[in-house]
Amino acid sequence: MVNETQHTCSASSSSRSDGGSSSGSESSKDNSRCSTPVLDADRHERLREKMRRRQDAGDKWFSLEFFPPRTANAAVNLISRFDRMGAGGPLFIDVTWHPAGDPGSDKETSSMIIANTAVNYCGLETILHMTCCNQTKDDITGHLQKAKRLGLKNIMALRGDPAGEEWEEEVDGFNYAVDLVKHIRNEFDDYFDVCVAGYPKGHPEAESYEADLRHLKEKVFAGADFIITQLFFRPETFLKFMKDCQAIGITCPIIPGIFPIQGYHSLRQLVKLSKLEVPQEIKDVIEPIKDNDAAIRNYGVELAVSMCRELLDSGMVHGLHFYTLNREVATTEVLKRLGIWKEDPRRPLPWAVSAHPKRRVEDVRPIFWASRPKSYIYRTQEWDDFPNGRWGNSSSPAFGELKDYYLFYLKSKSPREELLKMWGEELTGEESVFEVFTCYITGEPNRNGYKVTCMPWNDDPLATETNLLKDQLEKVNRRGILTINSQPNINGKPSTDPIVGWGPSGGYVFQKAYLEFFTSSEIVTALLKVLKKYELRVNYHIVNVKGQNITNAPDLQPNAVTWGIFPGREIIQPTVVDPVSFLSWKDEAFALWIEQWAKLYEEESPSRMIIQYIHDNYYLVNLVDNDFPLENCLWQVVEDTFELLN
Amino acid sequence: MVNETQHTCSASSSSRSDGGSSSGSESSKDNSRCSTPVLDADRHERLREKMRRRQDAGDKWFSLEFFPPRTANAAVNLISRFDRMGAGGPLFIDVTWHPAGDPGSDKETSSMIIANTAVNYCGLETILHMTCCNQTKDDITGHLQKAKRLGLKNIMALRGDPAGEEWEEEVDGFNYAVDLVKHIRNEFDDYFDVCVAGYPKGHPEAESYEADLRHLKEKVFAGADFIITQLFFRPETFLKFMKDCQAIGITCPIIPGIFPIQGYHSLRQLVKLSKLEVPQEIKDVIEPIKDNDAAIRNYGVELAVSMCRELLDSGMVHGLHFYTLNREVATTEVLKRLGIWKEDPRRPLPWAVSAHPKRRVEDVRPIFWASRPKSYIYRTQEWDDFPNGRWGNSSSPAFGELKDYYLFYLKSKSPREELLKMWGEELTGEESVFEVFTCYITGEPNRNGYKVTCMPWNDDPLATETNLLKDQLEKVNRRGILTINSQPNINGKPSTDPIVGWGPSGGYVFQKAYLEFFTSSEIVTALLKVLKKYELRVNYHIVNVKGQNITNAPDLQPNAVTWGIFPGREIIQPTVVDPVSFLSWKDEAFALWIEQWAKLYEEESPSRMIIQYIHDNYYLVNLVDNDFPLENCLWQVVEDTFELLN
């Protein structure tokens, strides 16, 4: 009677069903079982599989193209842009390759390093462009090996512009993109997903439109997985091109490149570079308003939205690729109007995951780096295994040292002058430090009228979740409990909760209350007395810069403080308080007083001495209330401590 | 100010504290971190460490001595006794060595196999006795290697009785227990905990009491970890002996052997064997009542209780060793009156753990074997790793086949005639099978007046927890939903809850509702229609004996159905519904219809054909309600199914 078999892992299940009445021991030997609760299929799929899954599910998607910046400061800004635009849910971003800019180097502005940062530190699926013209085989292999080592999994294979007018084909050289595609497949087998460029109007140097289509087919048949097109101005241009591609047997995904016009000059420059012609109807609108940037951008957004709508409505287009020119406003606006910008992206885990393939099973982290995830990734980048399921079992406990606080992706977004305004040009004592912490919590301006929007331990304003604790946090910071991390207790909220939810829908998330702060030895002495009353309920770790360490953690075991229960899955416990890692975090947390704050002031200046005094004498404390179904007792612990002091 | 450092793992923490301001990366490289959340320190400690910890904590404990039975049936009964007496919380049991009974063989009545069963299948810390007299070095090494392979970690090293009167010391042979102790330490280093015998009155063959004490000291200095004494009749005998031992420098634990007098004849025989003299004051009481077994036992209990009290009150005794003579009543009575029998033993996990050192990290199992844990242990005995933290990662999915359903530790405790009375001498149709299931659930006698106290899938009466579901279970079994496993949903009860609690105190336990049953294809067809309405809420697996398999489990991932949150620890999820193991369980569950039930009847008999029909045509179904905070919907699912059928 029951013939319908709903297999999720069809290959393995069918062998099992065939097993019939034979023993299960045989059939269960196959390797089909998933090694980790796949909360987020995205992390385990190649880009081409993600595309296929989205297409099959009828989900429309978008992607974003960026070019590497010219200066280190611009790189810091671009990374913030990655974080912000990444929140909208692009399927991938891509980073262009600039042969003149030493694109494969370790410079913070190189294509390679920007792509590396996007993948590893911003958690974005990333395509690195690569051109082959005028390059040796060894150079190219070296670039590809480096890309692979850094965790990049996708290459856009391009010819690039020949240097000089008298360019001639080299025998056995890399003359066309197809040579690079073949090389990637020869040397790296199926490791990379390979993308190639398509020209809806034909490549400007091609003999003909038809000849160009044949070249494109060659690239695809040499092993390219999908095609992104050059920009175009009319939807029918793309749709005709797509039909022509299909007619000659190109069946892979073809993604239209969308260029929202953002200004008169950028348009002119782009048109010149790409040798495209702007249609008369567009010129007619633009020419009269060419000095009105806002008007041009509005028109560009309007035009892009209407073109994208037509493409999506055709039923032939499932994803849209945006040439952002490293700008945010126009593209975001288009995406929002199309309804494909994710306003409330579902978080697969409570922290931002990295997209390096090595880390795809990672699903546990210590809570300490919650506001400095890039530093955590940096300090664990050499790990071969990442904790998965439990912290204790699978993590390498050896954290890399954080020596260079000025790595561009770890750097504060605010320049020194701004920091001084926020944190005080001149400190008069520990009290003025308490004030800075309090202003950061409350969002109120400081005594000089400046809002404190970041702290050395947190480069962003207070998280929405922390806002839940705002009143209590304000009270304790005023009195010298200088909080740097906290979370409320949660007793089973739906996984779709807009503030504390994460993971697939249909689940329930839980938290133990957590509080982490710096405080004076006087307060610690009182606190320890109070904690005796809470011995069975509250776990604590108290440590100073010299490593003096007081804890009641049983056997130095990690304490799970965030976990989720989902349909059909094992328990996920993405955040732990781990006594061993806390000592690595301690080094970083104390160093930030000096590196980010004290060094703003002259050596020997009173302000610097105050910060130095705090660094040398304060303790870093963390507290966990294990009784998550009851009201958080940590505020009472602090209250009792202050009472004892009075 | 803060000088008191409360270190749990002092060795590693101190090196860490010494690290001072240097980077945490160095200090965190040490191997001190616990690889698993130690819920139950007992599982990770050696016997001598457990003794020391109990002594330090002032906890009084007891242990139980058994001898190997003569027949296979008696072995089945002894194993049940292990389970029952194990529930009272002995620190260990020990199994004597009977040189005449082929004690190292694979026979089900051998000392080796009984000890193996106690460790692996009953989860008891076990000492295997071993005698050395008249044995070759190779024989002894062979026995020790086998014991080690089976997971035995403790040996009681004895001389044994020389065979024949004219025994003489062999040069380089094993003449005394001390030779065996030395041999164990030479060949197996520190692997085994070694126990030796002490004689409070001196060994009957010793030249003198003092000479015997010197021999005992030799045994201890050769490497014995503790001493268990021969029985004695007066507390002062033991206390004097203990002082004398200490006086000559014996500092290891000395455990008094307690013999509750249980009958006139057994006392006489024991006295003869041990060459002890029964004190006159005991003889005076016993002789007049020598034919009144009950009176003698009562006196024996009385006497043992008063002697034990005196020993414990002396402050020198922390544990008591009981010579049970394989009987339950007297020893249990003494222990209960002493208040050291654990009435409500805390379960470290919801299932009974095995004591094999290989399995000490095991903390996840599929729910299917909940009522057949010994079968699960048997089928996974060849695994090198046991799942720890997550099922998916660390378990070998290859279950051993279960071919021999008659292994004595898997065998039904009830003989064939009793089973026939319970399950029906003659079945008249599927309905009469429904009745058997229903009677098992309700506890009401069947139509012939017999209570159904076991089923092929469950050798014990209904668990207290299942009792919570009794009314609903009765209703569905009557109508052909033949339940074999179930659990209610639990949304955060204290870990100390007497029915569903487990793990250390201060925690919270959770469950998803689970229901597993056999049912006809007609009901399955209706059920599948109903399940469409519950698609997002209920996970199901439906399989027949041929392996046809219908499931909505995402990616064949395991679903955690029991978990616990504890202070200062990672999440423990000891029970999962695993789609892959379900297919191994299916083979066993279907085979039990035939092996345990159908085979009670003549071949070709109508009763046998009915069971065979069910085996061939029914489906095995499991259902999980993922919404554990809401009311269990599985009853509604079944209700809807019946409604659809009407």
C-alpha cells in the first residue's frame, strides 16, 4: 500500500530500502549520516548548489559586486559595508581583480585580502575575480592556491585587458578566459565553482554576436558553472541573449548584471570602459539633469527597479547581480523596492558564522568574543578543527595571540579625534571612566555633549538584546561595575523571536543570564562574600591581568549559556562560558584598555595613568545564573555587593 | 587582596596563574580540559579513587559478594538480582573464582562471564576474584588479559586452596597471593586495582597471627590497593585487627567482610570451609532455633545490624563488604536498617550506564532500546568509540547483528509455560494480540486470569514514567496501535524529580513526547493522511519488516528527545531518535515477534500463523512531537487516525 517513500537523502536511503529483511548492520555502514545538525543548509552547500536550491524553491536572490579600495581607511569602511549589506542576505558577493593593484598580495587593499576578509570575517559567500592575460601559469596557480588556502571557493575567470595595443596571442599562454577555466579544472579539479562573463550585446572585440556566443559556450563546456553578464540597459537585451544561449545548448544559470545608474560621471566612465552604448531614451532623461546627483540616482533606482521587475516576471531570471560601485544607497533601495532585501534575516546561530569551508561545522563559541567576532576568528584561524556539538571535545584550546590590534578588519571605525570626544579628552579619575561606560549604556550624551557609540570592547552601539537590560546596566555602571558583555535569561522563546531568536523556525531558544564586567578589587572582595550565598546557583570566574584566577566552575568544564531545541534535530548550544578560553580572552580584554584607550593620551599624562591604573588593578569578572527558568539573580548579587560595601 | 584561589583542577590552574601577564595561548595548550561534561564522577574514577572520595566525604558505602551460579537458569536469575541489588547503590560487587568450575571460560556460569555481565550489562563496578595456586604463569596471564579485554578493572588476588593434601611450594611458581599481586603489577603495571584478603583471626594455616599480619603487609607492599577481610563474628575482632595492621604500617583501606547469618546449614558449611569458630554466645541462640529458618534469619539480621553499627560508629570503618551467598533478603534488610541502601538512587543519565572503561564517555543512545539496554550494549560491544555529546559525530553506526536471542543476559526471566499463560495458549486472531498488549498496559489479568507482566520488547512491568500515559495507552492498544515504547513531554522539571529526573541536582530536564508502536497497513494509510496536518510539528518514521521506509526526518538527522541543563556544564542530550539506527532496531523489534512469541507455538499452528502474519504485514511506527512546551499532540494524531478510519 505505501509506495510513496519520502527520502531526504535519496541515494543512501534507497540502498537501505533495498536491503529488505537483511540486517540493518550492513545498511547502516554507509556514510550518509550527517556529521552535524545542519541548521543552515547554506553552510554545507557549494555556491552552485545554493543557486539550484533557490531556483527549485522559487526563491529570488541577489548578489553584490565590489572593487578593492585604494587606501587602508577605505578598506575599513568597505568591511563595515560588507557587514551592513551582508545583513540584507545576498547569495554571494564578488570582488574584482585589478592587475595594476597587486591583486594577489597580502596588502590590505588587494583583491585577495578583501575577498579573504569577506569570507572569513564577514561570513559572506564570495567570488574572487581573476584575470589571466599577460600572466604566467605559475603566477596563476599561485594565486589559485592562495585563494584556496584562504577559504575562497569561487573564481570568476576572466581574460582581463591586454596591456598595450599590440597584444598578440601567446602560444600555450593564457589568451582567453577559457584557458583560465581549463587551467582551474586541470589543476584544481572540482574544488572551485567557476563563473564566467557573458556579454548580452556581444564582447566589443568579438567578430560577431554569434561568434561571441560560441566563445561563451566554449567557456561553459570547459567547466564553468554559471555566467554573470555585463551590464545592459534594456531587459529585452538580456532576455534575447538568454534565449540565444539556450538555443545553442548553454544550460547553466545565467545571471543578469544590473547597474543602477548612480551619477552622470560614473555612468560615462563605465560606458567608456565597457564600450557600451547608452540608449537614446536614457540619454534624453539624464542629459538635462546631469548636475543633479539626487535626481539622477532617483531615476537610476526607478529604471533598475522596473528592469529587474520585468526580468523576474519573465520567469527566466531567479537571481540578480548588482554592480554596486562600492556604494550602498542605490542598490539597497532597489533591493528593498523589489522586496528581496531581507529586512529581518534569520540568524542560523546567535553569532555571525564564518564562510571558510574549514569552519562549516563550527557551532560552539565562547561568549567572551560576542562583540568582537572578527578577533575570535582571527585568533582561531590556525585551528584545524572547530568545535561542533560540544566545546570540550573538538576545539583546539590554543588561541593565537592578538598582537596587532591594528589589523584593518579589527580596527575601530572611528578615528582618534572622535574616540577622544566620546571617551574624554582628559580623564579626572576612575569616576570619569564610569561615566563613559554609563553613557555608552544609556545612549545619553556625555558631559561634553557627545554620544558614546562605541567602546574598546564593542565597536557598535548596544545590541537590541542588551537593551533589554538597559536600566539595570546603567545603575551598576554608575557605581563602578563596568559591564562589557551581558545577556538576559530566556526560558524557551520561539526561535523566530525578532530579538533573541535564531536557527530554523519551529524551535525554542534558551539562555542563562550572563554578566561580564571590570571592577575594582574592593568590589571583588565584597562580591566574593556575597557569592557564597549563591554558591549552587551562580558560576563565576574572576581574574586580574596577572592571571590570578578565582572560580567555582566544576572541573573547569564549559557552561552552556545559549542553546536551542529544533524539530528533528539534536540540541544546538552555540555559546558557552569556558573557563580555559576565558584566560585567553582576559589577555585581550585587558590589553584593549591600553591599546584602544590609554594610547589615545600622551605618555605619563594623568588620563593615561588612570587607564593604566585600572588595567593594572581591576578584575575581570563573569557571572552565570544557572537557574534560567527563574528571575535573573545577578542583579541581586550586585545589589547585595553594593549593600555590603555601604 | 584576593589570595584564596579556589581551584578545582589545581595542577593545571596553578600553571595558568603563574603565566601572569603572558599570553593565554601558552597556558591553554595544556591537556587539563575535561573532554566530556562529567555528570557522574564515578564513571571516570578507579575503584580506589571512589573509595577515597567517599571516605573523604564521610559517605558510608557497602559492597556485595556473589559466587557464580551452577546452571544457565540460575545465571539469568543472578543477573536480575544484580539489577535489583545494584539499584541500592553498592560501591562494587565481587564475583568469586571457582577453580573447579572452569572460571576463566566463556560458559555462561563461569566467574569471568558473570563478572563480565555485571560490568558491561548491569553497569556495576566489579572485582573478579582470581586464585593462583596450581596454575601456570601463562594461564594466569591469559585470564588477566581476558579480564582486561572484557572491561574488568579490579582483581581480588588470592592463593586459593591447594589441590590435594600434599601440596608443596613450587620454585618460581605461584605459591601465595603475594606472587599473584607481584605478577599483576609486573605484567599489567597499574591497570588493575588489586584487592587482597585479610584474616582478622589470622589465616588458619599461618604460623601465627603476627606472621599472618606480616604476610598481609607483604601483599600490600607488593602493590595491593585495599584489603577485604574474612568474615568474623565480633566487631572487636575486626577493630583489633585493623589497629594491628596500622601498627605495622598497613595504611590502605581495610574493609570488614560481613556475613549475615541466613540459616543453620549455610553457617555450618561456611564455618567448616573457613575454619572459623562460632562464638559460644551465638551458638547458644542458634542451636535452639536451628529448624526455624525465619527465626535464624531474623537473628542474623539483628546481629549483623548491631555489629555493623558498632563498626561504623568506631569511625575507623567507611565501607562494609557483604557475603550475600547470592541471596537478597537478609543483606538488603541489613542495609536498609543501617540506612545505607539507596532508596531512590540518583540516575546519572536516564538509561543505565555500562561500567566498561571504553564506554565511560558514552552519553547518547537511541531511544529504541530503552527497554532492552542489554541488547543495545551487546550490539554495540565492538564499537571503538561511543557517542559523546552528539549522536551524529562520534558513534559508529554499524550495529552488530542480534542472532542469538538466547544469550542468558538477554533471555526472558519467565519460562515458556508462564509466557504462554500471559500471552495466550491459543490465539484466535489479531484481536487477541491487541488484548495481550492492553493487559500489559492496564495491569489487569487477561481472560484466563493471568497478569501480563512482560512483553517480548520489555521484560519488566510498565515503567513508572510510562504509567503517566496509562489511560491513553490503554485506549489505543485496544484498537490495534500496539505500543512498545513511549515517553511523555517534559518542559523543564527539576533534575531531582523522582520520576523523570536524572543527572546532578540543580538542573532541569526536558523531553519531547515519543510514541512507538506496531500497527496494520490499514491504520498506517490513515495515519499518513493525518500526519500531513502535523507536518511541521511531528517527525515520523514508518517501516515494515522488508525495510520499506517512510519518514519526514530532515536529512536523516537524529532528533534529541531527552536533554538536561545543569549548572556549570554543557547540555546533555542522552536520548535521540535516530533514523539510521531505527532500521537496525526494526530488525530486532520484528524478530522478537517470532523469536519470543511465535516460537512458543507449534509450527503451522493457527496461533503461530497469527503472529507470523503480524510480523510480515504490520509496520513499526515512531512519532515525536517537537513542540515540547505545548500539550502532547500525539494522542490527537492517533485519535484523528481512528476517526478517519470510521
